[in-house]
Amino acid sequence: AVPPVNDRPVPAPPMPDFEIALTTQPSAQDLKTLTAGMRHYELSRFPDLPDESEDVVVAVFARDVTGSVIGGVRASAYWNGLEVDVLRVDDGHRRRGIARVLMDRVEAFARKHGAVIYHMKKPLDGR
């Protein structure tokens, strides 16, 4: 688990008129302000951008002969993109192309629904 962090604000050189602070416990109001500001910016650039509540959760599963899930992908399809949250294949079934088939299937769905880009959450160590 990540321990709570609330570091001391520090001036942001060479711009002393504001400070930077990292926290693992942001206030609900600060998050709301950040989200509202981003939404305002998005709409200024893309006036027809749908609200995130219109995102569609999509999943593709690989199952063994008993019907047990041995892998899958979970993603959110939105406006013109796809965000992959989870891609996983059980250890005993890796290196057989299952992940590629799962990704091909979810990418095809996304393209059919207007996606032109996708993002994948991935561990920082690259594995």
C-alpha cells in the first residue's frame, strides 16, 4: 500500500508566484476543481465531446474448455478512443497469442464505434 503523502508546498522556480505540492489524499473540492477545469478545456477544443457518463465498458474474455476465464481485457470505449484498463492472461496460457487475439477483438470493436486512438494502462517496469 502507498503511505499517505502530503509534502510541504515548494515554490516552483523560476516562477515564485505559485507552489507545487504532492498529496495522496487530495480534497474532494480540489479534485472537483481539477476535473471541471479539464472539462472546460476539452469543450473549448472539442465542443461536441460527449460526457464521460456516455463511455461504454467493454470486455473480451478467453475461456478454457471448462468455461473458466483464463484471460481477458477490460476497456472503456469513448468518443473517438478506447482506454484499456486491464489485459491479463493466466501464467499457464501465456506465450500462445491469446493477449493479441483479445486486443485484436477489442480494437475491432472500438474501430467499428469510431475510435481512432487507444491508451493502455501498463506497469512502469514495462512488463
